[in-house]
Amino acid sequence: MTTWHEYIQEDGTVPEWPYPIRYDKVNEITSDVLILGGGVAGCHAAISAAKNGAKTVVAERGMAKRSGAGGAGVDHWHGACTNPCSRVTPEEYTRAVFDSAHGYTSIPVRYISTREGWDTLLDCEKMGVRIRDVEDEFKGADFRDEETKLMFAYDYKNRHIIRVWGYNIKPCLYNEMKRLGVEVYNRIVITSLLTEGGKQGTKVVGATGVNTRTGEFYVFKSKATIIATGGVGRLWSFAPELTAAGSMGDLNSAGVGHAIGWNAGVEFVLMEQTGPGWMYGFGYAPYSMANTSNTYHGAPIVDANGKEVPWVDINGRQLKTVLERFLPSPGQKFQLGIGIGLYYYLKEYVLNDLVRDLPERILKGEFTLPLYADLTRLPEPERRVIFGMMVGNEGKTRIPIYDTYTKAGFDPDKDMLQAPVMLPEAYRISNFWSGMSPPYLRSSAGGGLLVDWDLRTSLEGLYAAGGASLFGGGCHGESHTTGRYTGRKAAAYARTAPEPVVGREQIKAEKARAYAPLQQSKDGIGWKEVNYAIARIMQDYCGQYKNELTLNLGLRLLRELRETELAVAYASNPHELGRLLECFSLITVGEMTMNASLARKASSVYLDFYRLDYPELDPPEWQKLLPIRLEDNKVKTRELPFDHHLKPPYAPTYEENYKRHCGL
């Protein structure tokens, strides 16, 4: 097969666009339930809606069979609290996450995810995903239950995190969607939500989109709509040519769901929270290097002289055996595990780890760089489950790490993995491959659409699902589970909803806006230049440290970028058009982030949020949520207590609210 580079070198010209271009064609699709985004959340929402009798349509940015952040596979599933081996209840798990987040998370999303997580995983098993050691490959291992043949990660005592052979999880979902008759429209970039009367803040009746291969315009009319579009990449850092630039997220995730929701008047919360931008090109390919985080939890780390770095529990007590690394410390009820969308963990739920003062010991010369992960020091089942089963099934590692390393001759029974050589303070965080992020490189973390116990947004007819779309969404398993739940709820709503009526003027205006870049001069700039500019503005004016002046300057620069360079940027084909439309979305999400940051006039350790003009950390009067929305194109902010979903009109307990709303 000839590569793109080889083709250009040999032929000397860029090939013609390989698809028929039909910019003038308008397609109208009507459904009971429309799902925007065909990742694992969107696919599971579609399956659930179809099973509940709804005519269901999915509009996906890529190709739904493998698209999305979880499309290439998964190796473990969090929050399966109702599995037969779990010692943690959904109530205990939800409270632990809520307390660890110090209230900055969603009670309904977290409880639903843990209450139905195991049932959702069983659905995946019926679709063909292997979740048990049916071949007895790990029989007798500490992490395996001999009766159910389930295998567990992180906390071997409480058993609420399940290891899975999830390399084929997305094709299984895709095949089930097709079997149920779900209509899937691939290569669609969504440009707007359609609202009743074309007005901001009214009932949602569909969406518009552009096909990034043919350029055709799509009008999707629906009784109920679900946003499951994923997260916001490319906002602070745009470096697609760098190694591992998109390795921890789908670069198609450009905040489109956030942007269309915001423009329609939907309420968002915690958009001011960001995290270190480890995952966008300036570190190493995830899990390619020595580390003890996530998949590699429990791995022995040695220095250049073979001296092993001690593992300790939450109290600093040195752990003498490998098994102890996977067990709660004395006094701990259970451990939560990495990868559930939390920035901060309470001590009573944190995992065991390497000694906390490793950077200081490196500076003193006690440990000599470079460090290595020596998997040969693990018991044989632990070694095989890390590099064979988990690295071999996780989508971010199965091909780039497991296949590549194995073909190159790496043997975990004999060889070690080197950690990157970094500044000593970088070794304070155990996922060494992430490198060390400067404070101006950030990533969106935790914020999203505010939903109720139905997972409905603030607008009638609009629901949300997914790890990154939702406020308090979590990770892979949570994405499936919220998708499954919201598909059921949207289908129930659609059964009694009237036929959608869309405004022709709104459609006409949106089509003109979407196709404007095709009319611009090709002497101007393209989408990449715009994306670089957006990232630079976010780095300079909305980094880890900010104040009112920098935030307002950033808002002004984003507005000017939209009105000047972006307004005259050109697209020469449907692909470039789609990328430019995503740039409009990125600017919108940047504005949302800056406006939310202006609203929070206090700093917070728990949010990794620092206002230089309001340096007091977590003052009691600012421990609250600050939902924001557009009303008549003006930003509106209100206040919510952390436990608002347990106050009237809601019931006072998780269980009561769930039973009232779950629809089962």
C-alpha cells in the first residue's frame, strides 16, 4: 500500500477529491430519537432507544464501527458495584466519589453509572464482549473469582472494577445497532441544534449537519435528541504532527456538543475546571514507558542500579508483597481506582502507590535515573495480565504498544520498560509517560451539560450521555451506562411527544453560515492556522493561573478571531469545511470556559483552579456550583448547592430518586 507521503513524492501533486461533492443537496431525516455522536455512549443510547420501540438515528463524526475515544477497545470497567463479587454498594461508591470531588460532581450521573454499570456490562457480554476468564487462563490468580470467572483490577478485596477483553467492544455495539435497525449517518459534523420557533432556550426538535465527504447538508428532525459527542480536544494544544498528540482522545472531539448546546441555551456547569494538559503531544505514547498508573498499577519500579522503589499505603507504611499493593490499607473501606473523572481523591479512597517523596530521593542520589518498570519481579499472572491482557485490549495500547513492542521482540518475562528521563519533580505523578505539563497547557476536566435524574438537560427534548459530555460523567463504563439509561428515557419521552416542527428560517440561516468558508478566497488561511491561534489564546489567557483582566482579554481575542481570520478562512473540500466548523465550536467552548472562570471569584485546590486576583483557597461561600447559559445571547449565571439533586422537588435519597426516574 502506498502511503500519502510516497504518493506525493512519486506523483508530485495532490490527488483530486475522491468523493462526489453535492453542496446543494439537502437531506431531511425524521426520527423519534436522534443521537448526536456514535461513540460508546451514543451507540449504547441507540441500542437502548431502539429496544424501547423508538425509531432511532445516529449522526456520527467518524465511522461508528470504530469511532470515539473508546472505539479501539477497553481493558477494564469501573463502578460495576452490583456484580456478584462486589463489596461496595452503589450508595457507598457514589458517596465516595461525591466526597472525593468535594461536591463538584453530579449525584444522578454517578449513582446511575454505578447502579446500572454491571447490568450494562452484562448487555455487552450478550453482544459478544468477553468479560470472564472462560478459558481459565488466569485460574488461581489473586484477582480472579473462581466461581464467576470474573477478574478484577486495583482493589482485589472489594472487587468493583472488572477487567475485560474489550478489544472488540465497539464493533459489537455497532453490529447490535444495525441488527436493531438503527439508521447510522457517518462522517457528519453537527453544526447546530434546531429549536422550537428557532429561538434560544426553547424545546429541541433536531439538529443540522454537514457530510465531510460529500458536503451534503442534513436536517435531522426528532422528538427527542441526545448529545453524546464526547469531549473537547485541540483547545489548549493543537499539535497533530507530534507523537502521541491524539493518543488519549479522539481528535474529532472538538467540543461540538458543548458548542451547539450552548448556542441553543442549554445550561452547563463547572466549565471553569481544567486539568494539566498531559495528553496532547508533549509527553509519550500512553503506557509505552515505565509507570505504575492505571493499567500498570502494581508494577515494580527500579533505578539504573536495580534498586527497587518502595510501594507504600496511604499512611506511608511500606508494602512488602505485591498482593498488598492491590488491597485497601488498614482503615480503608475500599479504593476507587484511576480513570473515573476525578481530579482529587480523599485519602480514604486513594490507591497505594510509590513512595510520595520519590523526587526528593532522586535529588539526594538515593535513586539513580533512568527508572525502569521491571515486570519480571511480578508473579507470573500479574505480569501476563498487565502486558498481555490489559495492554492487549485497551484501545490506546493494543496496536501502538502491544503489537509494536511484541513484533519488535519485547518480552515482559525478560525485558524492562524505561521511564522517560525528566525533572525530578515529574516523578511525583506515577504515570511517568505523561511527562511534565507547563501551567499554560490545560485540558477540559469535569465540566459539561447539567442534567437531572432523567439525564435530561435544561431544555425540553434534549438529553445527554457520555463520559466527557456530561458534568460528572466519568470514563468508559460510565459512558456506556449513561448512554443505555438516557436512550431508554428519550424513547419514553418520544412516545408521547408531538411530531417535530422545524423553522425553515433557522435552517436557511444555518446552512448559509456553514457553507460560508467555501466562498472565501484561497489566498487566505485554512483551518489549521485558526486552530493554532485558538490554542495560543487559551494558553496565554486561560492557563492554570488567571485573573479578570487576562480572561476578558482572552474573550476579546477569541471574538476578534471569529470575526476576522475565521470569518475569511477558506475550505477547499468538505473535509476542510468540517474542520473549520469545528474551529467555530472550539472558540465557543473557549468562551464558555472563560465566562465560567470569571463567574468563580475564588481559587480552589479541588478544581485545580487559581485566580490571582482571588487567591483565597476554597472559601466556604464559594463551595457551590455556578451553572451558566446563554439567554438572548447574554451569559447568565446562577448558584446551586452541591446536593441540589437531593432537595425538593427531588427525593432525599439516591435510591428513591432512582426508582422514581429510572423507567424500569
